[in-house]
Amino acid sequence: MEKRYSAMSHYELNQEIAQLHEKARKAEQLGIVNEFAVYERKISIAKAYLLNPEDYLPGEVYEIEQDPGSRFKIDYLNGIFAWGKRVGGAEQEEAVPISLLIKPE
């Protein structure tokens, strides 16, 4: 039975991330785009569990790592996900793993 990311130690999370990177690399080499995207998303979520959600503040604006030029304003946090809206984009609320948010300088 697989262990949840929330129950894993930092060491286990780093091991999982390394395995997911390897699987993503293989999927990319084989041209399986959908599978590659799934592994990339899993990597982002696993990395988020290595971070402290308290370091991300509601009302702050962050850049989105995988979407250069896009900025994201946090409304609230729920676990490792920041909920909010893209600045200057659609007014649709979305959730982003905190690992994809780049802190402002």
C-alpha cells in the first residue's frame, strides 16, 4: 500500500521526487505527453510537502514557476495549496501547490 505524501519524512519525499523525475524523463523520451504531465504535477505536490505553508501569506503576490510572467495573488491556504487568482487574468479562483510559487523579492 502506498504511503501518502503527508505521512512521508523529508528523506522519503526526496526519494519519491527522484523516482518521479526518472519516470517523467522516461515518459518524455517515449513521447507520452500526458504521462509526463502527471509526473510533473506529482513532483510539484511532493515538493510542496517539503515547504512550510506559513511562509506563504494571503494577500501576497507570487510568480508562478511553470508560467513565466504570470503572477498569482493568494486569497487563502488549504494545506499545501494556495487558493487565489492570477493577477491580470481571468477572475477564476484556482489552487496552486506552494512549490510552484516564487516569492517576491
